[in-house]
Amino acid sequence: MIEELEKNIKSEYNIKLNEIIKNTESTVGNVYMLNCDNNKYVAKVYNNIKHVKSMIKLHEELKKNQIYAPKIIKNNDGIGYTKINSASYIVLYSFLEGHQITWDKTKIKLTDNEIIVLANSLRKLHELNNNSEIKLPEIPFGNYKKRKSILHFDLTKQNIFINQDKIGFIDFDDAKFGESICDVSILIANLFFSKTRGVNLDGMNKFIDAYYAEDLRIKQEETRLIKQYAIDWIDYVLVGNEFDTSITESFHVKRKLIEKYL
């Protein structure tokens, strides 16, 4: 695949390619890092043209609304993808500057400022509510049916990038359309409830306060739904994927913590 990628990119894109490295951390195995003279890019190989077109339209919408996220790199014909063989397509993304959220002995939680910026960034994403052209699938659970928007739907620390005073999101391949509270619940479950770090209710409440700001009515209405949406999402993930034992155990511990503290 790397040889095919190299041939395609050199012929279809106006970039000087030095090296292609497969991203071994990708769970799907379709992600490749491109090192060039002055830039880095991320190439993803897809086998579903409908998904490819949805991702292109979604990232155009993110760019138009100045949301900090990767941009689609168009090929020499001004198209957002190229066909690599009879059943596969390449989409080239810009490399998002910054670093992923990481936990270690010196930092086991987000700073107050990071929480506020993250909340504001997610609320800005949730202002995107026109799915007629993007055509993302709707979430398969929940019955709130209010304040629907584009959802990232995979808000893990690996997909949240911090770049000085900006926080953005990568990897929208699991994006959905549905109730915004779903994304809020996913982020809270992933960043404030953990098998190794325990529960951070103070950080969670700061995030909620910053996300809803002065929308007290919506805040009151939606915060009572966080627990159920978080549990529904965990159950959805566990049923739809095959994880190793440690990851599955982490999800079960997270679920128990959410049931106990929310």
C-alpha cells in the first residue's frame, strides 16, 4: 500500500514527498503519515466513496466556521480525494499542529484554562447543525430529540489537540448527527472518569459551566441527561467493537464510576 500511496501522491498532488510512514496506532489501519520538505500531512485510505464525500463536505464546513481541525488537501484537479485502485480512495489531510492530551505523573488532569477553551471549542462545533449536504448517520440511541448538531462522537484524549491558546479536534471518521448532549457526555466520560485516575467531578463541573455559559435553561434540561447518554454510548461502543481485555475492563470501570457518581 505504501508504494501505491507514494506513486499516487507524487502524480496527483503538488507536494514534494520525502517519506511515508504507516501509523501503527490507528485501530483501523488506514492512516499514513507523510513527511515532506516543509510540511506534514495525514493520508487516509477509504473503501467507501459515500464516506469519503461526507468527510470532505464536513471538513469544508469546519474550515468555513473556523473550527480548529485538519483541512482537506485537494489534488491537482481541485478534488478532495483520488482513487488509488478499483476499490480504494485517498483523502489527504493537513497535519494539525499541537499535541494530544496526555496523562503522566506530573499532569493527571486538565488545567482550568484548558477546560474552558475545550468547552468553548466543542460548543462552537455544536453550532453546526445542517446535515442535509454532509449526510452523516444519526446516532442510534437517545430520545431527547432536541438541539441536534454535528457530533464528533469519538472525543478521546487522542483526538483532542492543544496548540497554545487553541484546542481542536482530529479524526472525524466516526462523526454522527444527533443531540449535542451526546458529545458532551462522551467527552465527560472520557476525560473525567477513569480507571487509573479516578473521578474528577470538579473538572467536569467547570467544563459544564463553561460549555453552557449563560444558557441556564438548556443547561438545566441537558445536564440531567449526561449520565444516560454516557452509559448508552459505552454500551454502544462495547457491543460494536472487539477490544482487548484491558480496554474492555476500562470501559466497564468507567461505566460503574458514572453510575455511582452522576
